Amino acid sequence: MSTQSPAYGLWGLVLLNSVLFILFAFSFYKPHSRRDWRSFGMYSAFVVALFTEMYGFPLTLYLLSGWLAQKFPGVDFLAHDAGHLLEVMFGWRTNPHFGPFHVLSSIFIFGGFWLLAKAWHVLYHAQRESRLAMTGPYAVIRHPQYAAFVLIMFGFLLQWPTLVTLAMFPVLLVAYARLARHEEAEVLARFGDAYRDYQRRTPAFFPRFGGKGASRQAP
């Protein structure tokens, strides 16, 4: 990594990648309500901040340059691959795209997009039929779409951690949890006991492994 030339100031790549990942998520999520747009907007802001540092201006690398140079001598932190900080910090000195954290990040990112697509398909049909979404991913957790955005953002953090996105991540977790609570209040007002029963049987964000799924018990 120490022989690579600087690879920043590529604002076209910032724009291209930001638009690509935002539109890709939009094609699955399709926000309608104000709450939908808020959750999608938070994800979009995270993506823009990420690619700004990945290809535009490496703020994190500049701010930490002194400490990084002292701890990891011989690494050119102006080279693009050095932005894969977890690979650098744990001693991976070959192509970082094949490093363990990058591979793991790809699993989280693609898994998140898969979950987002599956959840939207179930929710779309449930809304058209004016019924609760309790099958597919909704049989495992109550808020798979919010969980999907978290998986995607966590995957990006593993791949390219920055001070800005690390600061944003816990804030977005709290924001998604609050959006989920407001959403559940509205669904409770509409479906009443049916949703209360679904709540008792199905965790909000983390699957209950080994338990019975909501879809098996749904009337």
C-alpha cells in the first residue's frame, strides 16, 4: 500500500456511487409517508458522507494522520487502499478488497439489500390488502426494513470507517428505534389486539432463534 498514489478529489465517483446506492435502496424501499422519507433520508445522508471521504476528501485520514503514521509506519495513508483502516490496523497488507473486514462488509451490505427487498414485497401486498404484514421477514422481526438499513450502514462501516459515519451511526440507530415506536403506535390504533398478539410473538429488531415464527401462528 505504500507505493500507491493519492486517489482523492474524485468528486465524480462520489456523485456516481452516492446516486447508485441511494437509487438502489430506493428501488426496494419506495418511501411514501413522511416517516418513510425521513428513514430513507438518514440512510442517504450516511451514504453521501461515506463516499465523500472514500473518494473526495479523506477527512478522517487527515485528522488521524499523525497517530496513524506513528502506529503504522511504512503505510501511505494518502493512498486509496489505506482508507480500509480495519485491514490496515489488523495487519492485512495485501489487496484490502480481499481482506476479512471487506468480505464481511460485503455480506452485511448485500444481506441488507436482500432483506430490504424481501420486506418491501411483503409490506406492499399487506398494505394493498389492508392487513398486517406478518410473513417473510416480518415473521422473524417486526421492523425488517429498518434492520436492513442498519445492516447496510454497518457493512459500510466495516469496509471504510470514518469519524463522521461512526458518529452518525449511533444517532441513526436511535432515530430508527424512535421511528419504529411511532409506527407501532399507529398500527396499534388501527389493528388493536391483532397487532398486540403479533408484538408478543415477534421481536422488534433481533431474531429470536429457535422460537416459533409469527407466520406459523398467524390466524
